[in-house]
Amino acid sequence: MPWHELNCESATAEALTAVTDEEGEPTVAKGSNTYPIFGKKYQKTPNVSTKLKGHVFYVISGHGGPDVGAQGTRAGHTLCEDEYAYDVALRLARLLLSHGAIVYILVRDPDDGIRDDNYLKCDKDEYAWGNKAIPLDQKERLKQRTDIVNELYKQHLKVGRKEQTLIEIHVDSRTRNHRTDVYFYYRPGSAESKALAVRVHKTFLQKYLKARTGREYNGSVSERGLYTLRETRIPNAVYVELANIRNDWDQQRLVITSNRQALANWMCEALMSK
């Protein structure tokens, strides 16, 4: 079944531009429930629950700034990995915040927000948390992000927040005729990272079994020593590949707005489950 026909949970929330006061408690600018990073349409926050209160999430969307990542073409439009990964990341962050979480969005765009367009404009104006320019060099770019995450992780541990999770979101690029399902990587040798990846995979499998007819879900879970997984200190870490950006079928998972929301919904549900 095409993703746009799925009826997924529609709860939304605001991603927190996470800051802390001197005591390490999360704060919001003067009690406001408005977060401009999500754009005018989505900047208001409904408070759905406090189930994730005290939990800290680091959401990284792949590439950004001078590197747009993988690219595909559809109906005369160029699809850029960083734009679609970022849109899903923002949607996920809003959901997590709606349940009381503290959420850090590591890659940020000053004007995109959450977009309901099928074709997201490619640009290079993203920056890293802390208003830092994103380096062109891949190793420097990845080091910048892991250094930021590790420092924030340490700060939260000092004030007793042990429930911390890292999720990195990418879009793959393979041959045009190679169809993929959403798949997951975990940190080699880490039982916590593996358990998280398996849990998210299980949620996706259950959703597909209910919604899809005629084709099985073939998303996988495997270990891989990717830089972020290898260099970050957070035990609970998962790396997500959403689709093959060059495959016509997989592209539906990206360009159809409700499908991007479904991806975020399912990831949020998995992250909330135990």
C-alpha cells in the first residue's frame, strides 16, 4: 500500500530549542509555546502528555549547509537528501516535545520550518546547534556534531538526566531500480544501541503488517561503525535510512507530505515504547 494511504496518529508537537537555566532545568523563552524554527504553520505546541518528561533527545538530520547529500530527480525537480531528512527530523522533534521531552535539533535552517510541499527547495543555509557554520569537509562536519552532542550529554548527566537518546536521519542513494524499506543501524558492540534499533524496526514492521498488502516489509537492522555512532557517548543511539532517493517508488515516501509525517509518527511511537 502506498504510504499516502496510511492512517497514522496525527498528534503534533513543538520541537524545543533546548536551553537550560543555571540549575540545568529546561526553560522556554518567557513561557512561550511558540518555536519559530518550525515555521508559522507549526510553531504552536499542543501539550499531549508528560510521558517523556526528563528525557533528552538529540535529533540529527544528515548533511546540510554546504553538503546537500544524496540527490534524485522526480517530475523535473531535484530532491536533496538534507531537505527531506530535515523535514522529517522537525516533525519527529515536535512529536517528542508534545510528550514533555527536551529536544535538541542539531542541524537547523533559519527559514524552512516544517513544509507541506511535495518538492522541497534545495538550499545551503543550514547551520549547526549554537549558530555554528557547518564545515564542508565531511570529517570536520561529523566531528562538530558529535562534539556538540557529547558536551550536551555530559551537561545533562551532571543534573541527573540519564534518559538520553540520539537519532540520526538520512536518505540513501542506490541504483535507480533498487527499492528499499526504512532500515536501521546501531553502534557495534552496544547492547543499548542494538535494542533501540530493534525496537524502532519492530514498530515499523508492525505498522507495515497492518497497512501494506501485496509486499512484505524488508527493512533491516544491522551494526555499522558510522562516525556518529562510533564517536558519540550516548548509549541509546540509532541511525535511520528513510529511502532510496533515486527510486521512483521510494520517492513517494519522501515527497508526499503525509508520508513524511507518518515516518515521524512511527519513530516517535517507537521511541516512547519500552
